[in-house]
Amino acid sequence: MYALNYQRAKSLDEAVKLLGAEPEAKLMAGGQTLIPTLKARLAQPSHLIDLARVAELKGIEVKDGVLIIGAMSKHYEVMTSAVVQKAIPGLANMASLIGDLQVRNMGTMGGSIANNDPAADYPAGVLAHNVTIVTNKREIKADDYFQGMFATALEEGEIIIKLLWPLPKKSAYSKFEHPASGYAMAGTCIAQLADGSVRVGVTGAGSSGAFRWTEAEEALAKSFSLKALEGLKVDPETCLGDLHAPPEYRAHLVGVMAKRALEKML
Amino acid sequence: MQPSRREDLRLIQGTGHYTADWNQPGQLYGYVLRSPEAHADIVSLNVEPARAFPGVVKVMTFADVEAAGFKSLVGGVAPNVKGVGDSAMKKPFYPVLADKKVQYVGQAVAYVIAETAAIAQDASEAIEIEYSQLPPTVTVEDSLADGAPQLHADIPGNVGFVYERGDAAAVDEQFKRAKYTSKIHLESQRLIVNPMEPRACLAVYHADEDRYTLYSSSQGIVNMRNQVSTVTGIPQAKLEIIADDVGGSFGIRSTPYPEYMVSLLAAKQLGKPIKWVGTRTDSFLSDYHGRALELNGEIAIDENGRFLAFRWDDRVDLGGYAGGNGAFIGTNNLTITCGGVYDVAALYARTRLIYTNTTPISAYRGAGRPDIAFAIERLVDQACHDHGLDPVETRRKNFVKAAQMPYKTPLGTTYDCGDFAAVMDDALAQADWAGFAGRKAASEKAGKLRGIGFATFLEASGGGNTPSDQTAARFDAKGDVTIYCAAGASGQGHETTFISLFAKELGITEDGIGYRASDSNMAVVGNGTGGSRTLLGQGSSFKLLAQKVIEKATPHAAEALGVTADAVSYAGGSFSAGGKSVGLRELAKKLASAAAAHPFDCGAEGTFGVTFPNGCHVAEVEFDPVTGVAEIASYAAVDDLGNVMQPTLVLGQVHGGVVQGAGQVFGEHAVYDRESGQFLTASFMDYTMPRAATVPLAMKWRGHAVPTKTNLLGAKGVGESGCSGSLPALMNAVMNALRPMGIDNMQMPITAAKVWQALQASEGGAAVRKAA
């Protein structure tokens, strides 16, 4: 790790101020991706601003049909929260599948979404549930937020405060773990929203990061059944291929995970 | 709750002494700059900018180790081992720091020493190196191809050695008369060994005595000291090596690494201790890798199903240099038991040892023996399938029978004992072999593909390279005793085992008995831990040592009891004669004096032969054809390990070996990019380690002891049998499940993606997909 200046922000205002003060400053949420990156000397921020003590970024509650999750909520909190388990059990389950116990006790929802790893779990959920991302500057709709691998709509100086999860009728996530890393090789989240519309978010497989599988959404909107998914296939051309799996396999897995998620909902 | 091993309390409370736990006042820190290139000339190397870095004390390159007269790192076959046509092995000079050329990604190029580890690493980035890239070759196939890149100017074609063993003509004869033949091509892929403790060292020079201390993990002192001395020229007598706790070794901690040598040199030159602690990345790149063998086997069978001969043509990837034990694995270990448990008329094996632009290979849990056991049992299984022979009865028919022991193989190896049929029957019964059809039908109903496989294997364990295993006992002023040997534990529980063995042999309690391994101040020699031999070698020596203590003590007991020595008898920790008795401990305490050596102090030694642990492992594997995911549905093993001293530790060894085998079968694979020679699996993000859930919780095991007479304990090696049994058993189960789909052979690792792709391409797969 290169030498850097560690700063612990005590409030959102302070975090914003510190972030604006140094051009090479970087925010740290749970650090589960950032710290290994720093240790491998793949990043060299001049200042690291730790958000762990920022009270405004915490808390989980349901208000007016929306599950509000503070950006610094740890995966473990999401997984074990009685509020989440009642409001969106599929999301609690998704959190329980992230990383391992140590990661879940440090990693945060805001950190994951800000990093937008193409194989992270939450992006599939955010897309499927049509989540609104609230920052210190504005509100961003899920569909506008993800902009390719590790790329988001977040601008300089922008900090995620909370995520607004509209309560769905039901939702579920199914994940095929990468055999080495445990990240999603393919993960599919299906949500049937309050207005009856169906959204399908996919992570791990896309060559441009998480995406909505609109073909499956249309089919499920017509008939919310396993039969509706039959014969549907993600185009392998749009999928990642690497040492571990060719694009065809990932494309196939998206469909299998969709069926397995749907089975949980029927 | 008391832990079951003496070591555990210390280790789980964090009070053990791993290498990085040692520190010395005033120590400096080293950082190794490694090659980012697979194959390149070093056009220029300028370390001045790093030297000028604040806090940097020294930067070392090849020039420094050359000036110090360092020799090549040690590797290759022993000088008396000749290849085809009486040829000697072509072994390039393996410099401690790269000289003019780099041969693999991760090769040590420069060593920066600074006041802190962070400064040393920062400064290393200021080193200016210009590399001129050369085309790399990272597979034996590419190294052997026409026009392949040449690694070493004096080794045209990249072939280091062609070795053969057995009688080629006799094998040809058997193949001519054979009714059936089968052949198989198998790869035992390159693995990362990944001990829990990354490599580290602390080197100290004692100027007043012109003496060195090296703290580093090791499997035993003799090899380490010998090789460090050979490379650096430091006399062995001036080199103390300390390794208290070692967090896993598996073969790759048996020989020294470049950092140890340069740290010793710097410690002397700077007059300060030098500490180096490697990262996990250093381990991935520069710990010796394991396996990397290609096995091509053929079997000849007569009209009655009797095996006539095996023929092997194997290719061994040495890596960029001959280091560690790579060449020994590729010659001796691959061939010594290449007929397995079978009574055949003729055997022949040829192996070619090839250089590639990859990290050099050394021993990994079994070091070639699991690989050949795997190959034999895969070939036998394939032959049974090819010719419609029953796999159980065919094996039974061809076993070396218990009545044939001792049995000399066509290669001259003598198996001293074993009852392979009994072991197989025991294992098949435990696994409910007969009930498989029912389980397969149940799996089919659930849409799964189930296969069963087994392996009846044997391996040679216990061969060592030092002439004998010595042990010693030293009594202190309290009459307490410390016992010593040369082998170093890396998790095996030697402390528990040997103290218990010594105490039982003397009929005394374990209190007041201490154990020290690899203590340079004790002049005990002996083999390092390796080849599953420590119990049968050093354990036997400890048994002798206990008898020596009794012999030493007897005259003193006689004096204390007022009788002649021949009147004294020893039992249950006490000497007695004529109704009087005196305890060994009591006597030891009485005779202790601070001024002189204790009269009971003594040493023992013995030479103990190779043993042939064998077993039958049975596995069932179930595939989900929709995703290709495999699950080990059941695992049941029976091993003939001779007499078992510590059942819990033995079970742990079997479990560990099976898990490592399962890791190789289903996930682990060290992969280099064929074009660039870059190492693609340099972290746990890309390198698939087995997890606890890889194997079933209800793994069944039992021992079936046929004690050996080749050592005093009747014990056979256990450390590696788990790998030797699980590789073929699991792969035979995999193929049993996949063959009906029209898949004939598949190379490890059997990943879900690979299985799914194979099913996509196969006719059977198409049928399954339709049904699903």
C-alpha cells in the first residue's frame, strides 16, 4: 500500500468537505474491495475518507411503501434486519449470499453500488426493484445509474446517502457462484413490483456490467410462470468470457438462475 | 475442552512462533523485485534511483551474489542418475537473482533493503529495468514444438533429460501377445501449493563468532542447511536454522529459496539482521508450483483378463529451471511404482523433463506418486470399460497376492507386504458398492447424473536421502528430558506423537518430556518431513532412543539398588531388583548436575526402509446436467497404513489428502497465458481452492492394517495416501457418470463450465437436456 492520509468523517458535511478539498481523495465505505486494491498498489489516493462514522448514512426503515436503507448498512445488517426480512425477504437473502462472514460484516450496500463490480450481487437487485439512489446532490433512478463495468452516474463529490427500495409484491434472487472468488458468475433477480410490472436484473454475466433482461421481463409480465422463461436466452454476444467460463455458459446460467429465482416466488 | 494435540493450545492462542513472528533488534527489511516478464533479456538494470531513496540501505542484484561467489540454486537429478544413452541431465545455472535474462514471471531480479518494508517496496519501483521481450513457452507441448522459443542457450529443444526405467523390449513382447490393449492420456495439472503461512525469513550474522542464524520455515534442517551452504558457501557448521512452527509445507518448504540466501549475505555485509516476509502474491508467483505432469499410459491384457504389461511415456514440466525436487519427481517418483498393485510381467516408463517459462516445480503432497497412482487406476478403469471387463474382479485377478509377498516388481522394487484384495473388499463393503444401482436410479429420477468409481492404489513412502534417522535425549537438572530429531513439523503433530511414543516406550507419563525438532545446536541428522516418512523413520529412532535411555540408566539403577546390572529389570518406568525399586525419573533427578552432562544423555539412530501404504478409495459423484456442477455424493476409504499410532491425527491426514485431491479434481489450476506467458491465476479470485463443503461431511474411513517389518513400529506412511486415493477414485467416478453421455475422457479440473460445454457437444447431453 502506498502511504496515504487517512481521515475519518464524522458527518456527511465533513465528508463532502474533505472530498472536495483534495483532488486525489477517495471515499471508503466498508473497504472490502478498496483495501485489497490499495494493498496491491492498484490505486494511489492521496487521502482516504472513512465513512464508517457518518450517522446520516445509516439506518434501515420502511416508510410509505418504501424500504429505506442507509448507504453504510452492512451486508450483515441487511441480511439479519427484521425490517428487511419482512419488507423484501429476497433482498435479505441476497445480502446473505455476498462474500463470506467477514466481508458481510464490513462491506456495505452503498460501497458495493458505488463500486459497481460487474459480478457484485446488489446491482441485480437494484435494477430489478427499480431502486432510487439518493445522493447528497440528487436522486438517481436505477436505470440511469449503472453505466458499465465499474462505471456509475455518480459525479465528482457525490456521495450515496441511501437507497429507496419500493416494496415489491414479491422478489427473489438466485446466484451461481464463481468457483474461486464466490462472486456471481451469473445472478438473476426477479421482482414483481407493486404495480404488477416485472423487472429482471442480471449481474455477473454481462460484458458491460449489470443489466435488465427485458425479454424475460416481457415474457413474465404476460405470464408469471416457468413456462414463460422457456426458450428465452440471453445473447452470448453480450456476455463476459474468461478463463473460468465462456460467454455461452454465462448466458445459459442467467436463464437457469432466472428459473431458480422464479421457483422461489411461485 | 482440551485440544487433542499438544501443539494446538499454543497455535490457536496465537502464541506459536511462525517465521514472521521472529524479530531482532535493529533489523532491516527486504523486498524482492520480481520479473513481470515471462521470457526476456535484461537489457539494462539501474538500481541507483532506488539506492538514493531515503531509508534504503542496500540494493542487491546478480552482481552482488556473483561477487559473493554464490552457486546455482540446487535442483535436478542426483549426479549418479543417468538418462537414455547414459546422458546426464542438462541443468541450467539457476541464479539467486536473475542474470541477464528472466525465465518466468515472478523470478527474483533485485533485492532492496531498507529501514521499513514499505520503504523497500516503494524504492523497488524506482529501479529502472529495460527488458527485451522474447516469445515465451508455457506448456511442454509448446516447448517441444518445432521452432519453439529456447530458454537456455545450451539446452536446445528445451529438453533437460530423457529418463527411462524398465525393459522396453520385454514390454513390446507382452503387447504383441496381448488380446486387449487400452491407452489413456492424462494431465495432472499445475497447482499452487498454498500453505497457510506465506514464505518468510529472518537472517542474522553473529560477527563475533562468524556465525549465522536463519529463521525460516522448513521441513527439516538437513536439506535446508546443506543447500544454503552449497549455494552461499557458508559452512554448515556456521549456520543455525530455526523453524519452530511452520504453517504448512506439502513439499515446497523442504529446500531454501533465493530470499534466504540474499538475506544471509546482506546480514553479513550490513552487520544487521534482515527480515523478509512474503505476501500471498509472492507465494503464488514464486513458491515452487506442484504437479504439472502429463501421463500417457498403455496396458496389455491377455485373453483371460490378466494384465501383462504397462508402458508409460510421460512429460514433466520443470518450469524455467530445475529447482527443488522437480526432476526427482519426474524420474524416480513417477516410475518407482508404475505397475501399482498389479502383478505384471513387464514394465517400461520413459519420462521427458522439459523447460518452460513458468515457475519451477517441486514436491506437492505425494510428489509424483499420486500422479502415477491416478494414471494407473484411470488406465485400468478405462481398459475395463473398453473391453467389458468387471472392474472389481479384474483388479482382484491381477493383484499381487498377499501370498506373493515380498514381491519384486519387474523394475526391481520390492513390496514387502500388503493384502490388496482384502483392502478392496473391505472398502467396497463400507461404500455399499453393491447398492449403487439403487442410488443411481434415485439420482436419475431427480434429473442428476451419478457415477461411482474406485481405485486400488499403492505408493512408495519413506525413502529418505540421509543415511539414517538420528534422535537424541538430553536430561536437565530437574531430571526432565528433551528429545530431539531433525525433521520439522508443519502441522502433522510431531510433538504429540513423539512425546507419546517415547513416554509409552519408557512406561512413564508425558509430564516433563519436551520435544525439539531441527535444532541446529544438536548434532542430529535425519530426513526432513517428506514422503510420509517421519513417523516410520524418526519414530522408529525414538523407539530405539527409549531403549538406549534404559540401557544408559541400568548401571546407575543397579548401583542405587545395590545389585549388579544384570540383576535389574525395567518395567512401567521403574527399575527393580530383589523387591526394591527406583523410578527412572527419580534416578534421573538424583543424578542431574549442572556441572556435567547427564549420564542418561544418549542418541539413537537407524535406517528404515521404504513402506508401501495402499488402499482402496470409493467415491460417488453426482452432476447437475443443467449447470454442470458436481457434488461428491459419498466418499468411503480403507487404507492399509500398517500400525496406527495416533488415530485422530491419521484421520486428519486422510481427510486433508482427500480434500487436496478433490481440489485438484474439481477446481485448482495454475494457468499461464500461452501468448504472453503472464500468470493468470495469481490470487484466490482466480485460483479455486477446495472449501470445507467440497467433500461430504460424512466421509467414511477405516484402517486395514498389514504391519510392515521394515521399521520398528510396523507403520506405513499416511501423509500422501489421501491424494493418491482420491485423484483416481474421484476421476473414475466422474467418468462413470459422464461416459453414458458420450464423453470419453476429460482432463482435470472438472469445472462446471467444462462439464456443461462437454454435455452441450455430446449426444447424451442432448438427450438429458431434452428430458430436463
